[in-house]
Amino acid sequence: MGKNPDGYGLSHTAVALELLGRTAEAVRAADEAVRFLSETRDAVNEPEVALRRAWVLIHSGVRAEEGYTELERLVGAFRQQPRWVAVQLPWVILRNDTRAQQIIRSKFPNP
């Protein structure tokens, strides 16, 4: 994926690869991104990286169950507010994914 991997940038690459239909490469890039940028090293950016990985896993259908579990863990935690996640383009693309939308909606505070 490159000589000097950057987990944050690599997570964006993973999303782009998935949108281009290069699923195997996208999953590898997403997995690699979270290895390079773990929550123990960067609690600010890593949750975004992990959220992009969850999106790749869900959108591709490869290890989707793992993606849903990660989405459940991340939404509402750290800086990943449900309202922010709900309007991000990758998640808008999944607006017809009932399970993903249910997870996101379940994290909104009750009025």
C-alpha cells in the first residue's frame, strides 16, 4: 500500500477502493489502516479510521458482521456522534442498509 503507510490516509483509500469495486484491496487497506493507527496510539483519529473500516466491511459484505459490531461500538463513543455519522457520505450511501441505519438511530439520545 506504499512505503510510508499512514493509517488515516489509508482508511480513505480503503473507502475509495471499495467504491471502485476493488473489494479485496479495500478490505486489506482498511485492516492495515487500523493496524497502523490504533486507539491506544491515537484516540482522536483512530475511531474515524475504525469507522471507515466498518463501512468497508459492511458495504462489501466481506466480514459484514464484524463491521456491524464495530459500528455499534463506535457510534456514540469518542467523537463519533450519531448525527455526524448519519450525514457522512459513506453512511448516506448505506441508507438502505436497515441494520446499519438501526444501529446509528439507536445511538441518538432519547428526547
